[in-house]
Amino acid sequence: MKKLYSWNFISRIIFLLLTPVFFQIFAIGFIWHSIYWGVITSVMLIWMIFILISPLVGRIGCGWFCFMGTATDLSSEHSIIKMKWRKPKVWARLLMIIMFFSSAIAFNIINSHRGITHGFSIDPLFLKPDFNWHYASVWMIDIGSALILGLLLERRWACKNLCFMGALCSAGSSWSRLIPVVDINKCTSCGKCEKECLVRIPITDYIKKGNGLITNSECIICGKCTAVCKADAIKLKFVWRRKKYVAVK
Ligand code: SF4
Ligand code: SF4
Ligand code: SF4
């Protein structure tokens, strides 16, 4: 379990480095362009799968795959503004989802009227060749903004407050069966897991509740909390029946 975070780190770095080469497969921003051009691309299919499996394994797409999240993690180690944990606002997330999809669909309709597109087709590796450089610059802007936001604000602020995909995965992740679980009898309440958590989840507040389940839909299943706990008290586990865990008083 301790090694899980090392694997997580390797995975995030690999996908970060691969994204500029396989932009059309890995970059979530390309979903907007896919709708714009009326093409179902691999990045859309991949994230559709991540959304569908989020009630089972939580936000592994955000924690193991997304280059934007990784870029934020790298700079937020040195973030200037330390903020307290705040639950993301549902209305703000809904607004981001509506803005993202309605603008892309509006352009798709305009393109259709102009005769540039005809409905939707499936082309997993779609990328307009003459747009290669355009997408490379989009990648650089994405990386730059993620690094700046990570440096300025709390960990994964953009993931919690701006990203439409974060909102969709988080909705499914509320029911996730894979969650961090604290053995209350072993825990020394040192707070190290919370301090090191990539999302700054208030783990100690959950520990105080006493049943040891860290049921926070922002958790990205990175495993860092398990790696830093000296008491070996926190583990990622599949929990099929949450009611089985009774609070220890
Ligand atoms: S919330 Fe969005 S930007 Fe953040 S890791 Fe998930 S998909 Fe990437
Ligand atoms: S790091 Fe381990 S011992 Fe410390 S608060 Fe977290 S779970 Fe408890
Ligand atoms: S609670 Fe643990 S697994 Fe979840 S995001 Fe925080 S460090 Fe990662």
C-alpha cells in the first residue's frame, strides 16, 4: 500500500509528458474541440469511462491520468496563499458544465449550418493536421494556467472550482466504493495525512467522526495519505457496506 503513491506519481508524470505528443487522446480541453468539430474522439470516450466508473473506483481519472491535475500538484507544493478547506459549490460547478457544453454545442450547430460539419461521426484519433500547432499552444496555455493557479491558490483549487470534468467525476465519486479508511485504534491524530493530501481534504475532521471512512468526493485516490502515515493507520480499501463501519467513541 505504501508503494501505491510511488506508482501514482509515475503514472501522473508519464501522462503529463505524453500529453503534448498525444494531445487528442489525453487533453481534456480537446473534448470542447471534439464537440465543436462534431467528432467523438478518444479523449471523450476515455473520460466517459472515467465518469462511468467513478461510483466504483472514485476519481482515478483525476488522480492518475489528467495532466492538468499533475501540473497543479507540482506547483501547489509551493502555493503562496494557504486556504482553508472549502466544499465546492454545486451551483458553480453546474454553471461550469453548462458553459462548457453549451458553448461547444452552439459552435457545432453554427458549423453544421455553414456545412463544415454534418452531425457527429466517430474518429478516435481525430486531429485536424493543420491545427497541430494550434493544439500545441492550447496545451502550453493549459499547463501554464494550471501551474500558475497551483502556485497562487490552494491545492487543486481549479479542479474543485473550475473544471467541468471534475464536477462530473465528483458526482459519481460520492458513491465510490474505493475510499481511504483510517484504523481509529492505530491513528495517533498527528494530522500528517491531511497536511500532505494532494487535495487538502480535512481528513482529521473525518477521523474525529470516529468510523474512519474518508468519504470525500474530491479524493483522487492518489494514496499519498497512506504513504506518509507513520502509524500505518490509513489504507485505500473497497468498502461495499459503509454502515458496517461503526463510530469508535
Ligand atoms: S478536476 Fe479536471 S483538471 Fe482536475 S484532474 Fe480532474 S479532469 Fe483534470
Ligand atoms: S497520518 Fe496516520 S496517524 Fe496521523 S492522523 Fe493521519 S491516519 Fe492518523
Ligand atoms: S485523501 Fe489520500 S488518497 Fe485521497 S486525495 Fe488525499 S492523499 Fe490522496
